[in-house]
Amino acid sequence: MTSALDSVENHGRRPPSMSDVAARAGVSHQTVSRVLNTPERVRTSTRERVQQVIDELGYRRNRAAHALATARSSTIGILTIGNAHFGPSSTVLAVEAAARSRGYFVSVSSLESAESGAAQAALGLLVDQGVDGIIVVAPLVDVAEFVERAALNIPLVIAAANPQATPTGKLRYVCVDQCAGTRLAVEHLIALGHQRIAHVSGLSTWIDASERLAEFRRLMDRPGLQALEYRADGWAAAHGYAVGLEHADEILSGQGPTAIFAANDYIAQGLLRAFWERGLRVPEDVSVIGFDDVESSAFFVPSISTVRQPFELLGQAAMEALAEVQAGAAPKPGRFEAVLAPELVVRGSCAAPRRR
């Protein structure tokens, strides 16, 4: 097969053009354009022949010329809270992969804070770049409200389980079902025999944290069950560690919970460290279950039971929803364009409560 370098040398040290592809494949310039832009409109045999020549010549589309000709930038904007948080960063990577598979570049704009003013600035940067659409990967209450109020005249998708989601002609929502994930965690603990269960909740400014806390309260509002609520000041392991130290004595005394549902795996990891320091055994003295399934959770001692979120599927669903908006399709019935199911991952940090 001819390499891209060979093709450049064969064309007077210039990159191969669309005309070169058309001549080699024996088709028109318009047919090559259709293969690149609307391949579903080209007969399969012709499409395959043109694609083979594209590969042989090493042809690369001139994005600047394409943008001028179509009034589209072939760029998708991602508005995100930043890469310090596992859930959003995993979703951003998934959106980037899904965008590339559809032939888009990606421009990422990170929020400097959780305030709506920061969202306005970050969103403005993407709009000024002329992006073809924006996917918001910042599951924050204020950010979702601001994006909805902004009513931009470009396709928008918000990846968050916002209970107030209101899709419009240009705006869609996709999410992982946070209530279903909470049910998986809490019902697993109840099935093991736990009746006194605590939830270490995440930041209340996060939509996902609020959804998990509300569902925890609903699930525990049953005869024979006792719900305890501990609030972490952030999502990091250090915050779980602080909560663990604060409540270790009551667990040791038998007055505390026999199981804890942590709002994410990092908080669960911090709890394990604190309990180990204070002489509490997991899961013999207290069970712990997390959320997200970060890679390191499988390698703790004990390994941490958790709820896995399908971030790769979430990225794909966000791009599919954006494509629907671009095509002018009406919103699907309900609040969300796609609701994805999480998965329970059972490991060593949960067991039946020890009789006291």
C-alpha cells in the first residue's frame, strides 16, 4: 500500500487532493465529497473503492476549506468542570472518542469554578470558536440552569441526571440513572442484612450527589431501617478519610452504622484508610460500598464493592443526541434523550453485619 509520504512525493511534494482521489478511483469530485460527508448516499461498492484510494494516497481533508464551504467548523465544544474528578474526566474522554469517530475535532473549555459566571465565560469561549455544537460535562446545578437560560442557537447536550431537565429544540439531556445506581448499592446492603446504614454524600452543588442522597432517603424510609447521613466536604479520598475518623468511635461502640454507602469510590477509599487506622475491620465491623468503579478500587484490601457507571456509553449517547439536534429531530418523549443503566460490582468490602 502506498504510504502518505510516498503520495506526497508522487504529487510534487504537495498533499494529495480530492481531485487526485477522484482521478485514481475513477469517480467524480462530487462522489468523493459524498463519501466524506454523506457516505450513506453512496453505493457500497463505490464507497469502498473511494475509501481504499483515500487510504492508499493518505488523503486528509482540508478542514479550513471544508469549514468555509459548509459554514461548519467540524469542531465540537466540551464544557467541563475539569479533569480532577473521575466521572467528568471519564465522560470527557468518552465524548472525545465518540466525536473523533464521527470526524469531529474537539475543543475543551474548563470551568474555573462552579458558579454560573464561570459557565458564562467558558461557554462564551466555545461559541466564539464557532463550534458546531456543545456537550456540557459539568453535572452542577448552577451550570445546568445557566445553560438552559442561555438558550443558545446551536445544538447543546447536557450529560447530567438533572430532575429539572427541560429539553428544547436545541437542547437535550443524557444521563446515567443515579437513582438506579443508588438502589443497587443500598438494596445490596439491605439484602446482606444491614438495617442501620449511613450515606456519605458528595457536594450538594452537584446534581448527581443530590440525586443519590434523595434516593437514599427514599429507600431507607421503611420500617426496621435506620438512615444516617454524613456529609463530605468534597469528592477526594481525604474527605472520606476525615469523615471516617470523625465517626470511627461510634462504629466501634456499636452505636454507628453497620454499613456505609459512599457517594464515590475515592470517599470510600478514604473511609477504609481511616477505619484501618482506628482498628475497625472492613467488612467485619462495617461494610463499605462506593460509586463509579475507579480502577484503584479493585486493588485495595479489601477490594471495594461499587456501582460502575458506563461512561463510554454516556459519551456515545451524548454525541448521538447532538447529531439528532443537528438533524433537526424532535426531542424524544420524556426529559432525557438517553438514560443509561449502571452496574453493581460486588467485591470484598461488603458482608453480612456481625452480631453484637
